[in-house]
Amino acid sequence: MQVFRTKGYHAASVADLAADMGLTVGSTYKTFRDKQTFFYRCLNAILVSVGRRRVSRRRWPSPAATR
């Protein structure tokens, strides 16, 4: 996501993304069909991570307190 953040979505190339991750362009295309798929998977991973942190910080009532 750093490449997207610094260059913007449209200016970032798959070659830029691959270089940032230390991968070849071919392996990046093999794993992520295109730049849009790569972006959506990154965004999804971030949203899932944020969601997990929010849920883990929430104070759930103990079963005894709800009786």
C-alpha cells in the first residue's frame, strides 16, 4: 500500500508494486491478476485487521453480568 500512498493508484505500476515487495512482475501478475485485484486485496487485509483490533478492544459483558 505504500506505493499507492506515495504515487497514487493510477501512477503506480505493477512493476513498482513488485519492486516494493521484492517480487518479480511475473510472479505478481500470477498471484494478483491485475493492479485492481492487488489493491482490493490489500485494502481488504487492512479493513479486516482494523476490524479485528476494534472487536478485540471492545469490552464484552461477562455472562454472569447479563443474568
